Amino acid sequence: MRNRLVRLLVPAIAVGSLVLGITAHAAPATWTVAGTGGKLDGKAGLTTLTNTRNNTKLTCQSSAVNGTTQDGSGQSGDGLAKINNTTWTSCSGPLGITFNVVHKGVWLVNAKSYDGTAITEGTITEATAAITGPNCSGDVAGSAAGTYNNSTAKLTIDPALNAKYSTKILLSNVKGCFGLLASGDEVTFSGVYDITPNTAKLTSP
């Protein structure tokens, strides 16, 4: 009788352990935001939009972002912060292209991984904007990846992470641009933003 009971219990315990293990592994990471006061802004110097088809580069000499977040722990990494507006100055490209950038919608900042010391990798999604100029215009939409460093308060948009997080930006409704840009072209974005307040910290768990 005892041996039979053992034979019945062992598989049940094994299955239970497997289920618990899978549940623990599947639990989503939670995040803590601190030192922001609910506001998250940033300023960058040179930013660059690069067409992956022909390496055409459009640059802006400066850029600023205005966003919101919420201090506290136990938060989801999805939509951890929101970018409500962006501004761009002195934007140009080859062959005398000049343009303005018009921000559209609310962009989401999503935390993906934390190295345990200072660096968070993440994405910006639902990013949409329009470029308008006398000889080049179009719409830009998609997502980008990058890092935030707690030690330096810098947000770095890094195209090298696009493949890891399946992020990409596409052009549409392109007019003019001397054939350097076309609807359907994939572009990458790069820039480094100094975040204020510089006390902003992002950690997990």
C-alpha cells in the first residue's frame, strides 16, 4: 500500500513542481520609477534619421521631448512613460533639403530589460510624425530601441538594438525629396537625450 501511494504521489509532485516553475518563469517583470515627480523631459543635440536603402541622412541640430510618467514600484514595463510632444530645430538633408518635424499622437516608452546596476534597455512605440518642407515631405511612423542610464540620466536611441526588439520606422506619403526618400523606405533614428530631472531612476524589480 505504501509503495503504491509513493508511486501515485511522485508524478503528482513532479507535475506540480513543473507548473509552479513555469508560472514563476512566466511572471512579467515589474519596474520601479523614482525621482521624476511625474515629469520626464529631455534635450538632445544632433539627431539623425538614416535611410537604410541608400544611407541618406536627415539631421536636426537639436531636439526636445516632453513626457510624463509615474513614480512608484510594481509597474508594468509597457507604457512606463509617455512622450506627449517633441520639437526639432534646424533640420536638413542632402541637395538643399530643409524641413520641419510635426509631432503626432502620444509615443509610448517601454522598459524591456535591466542590467541590475544602471542600464535599462527599452523601446519607443507608436511614434508618428510628419516632415514638411518646400522640396521634401512625408510621414514617419514606427518604433525605435535604446537605453536609459541611471548614472548619467541619458536616453540613447540606438539602432543597433532594433533587431533585438524588432523595432523599425517606415516612411509613407513621401513627396519630392529628389528620390532620396520614398514611401516604404525603412529608416533608423539615433540621438542622445539628457533627461530632466536628472534624478530619474528606473530599476527592476
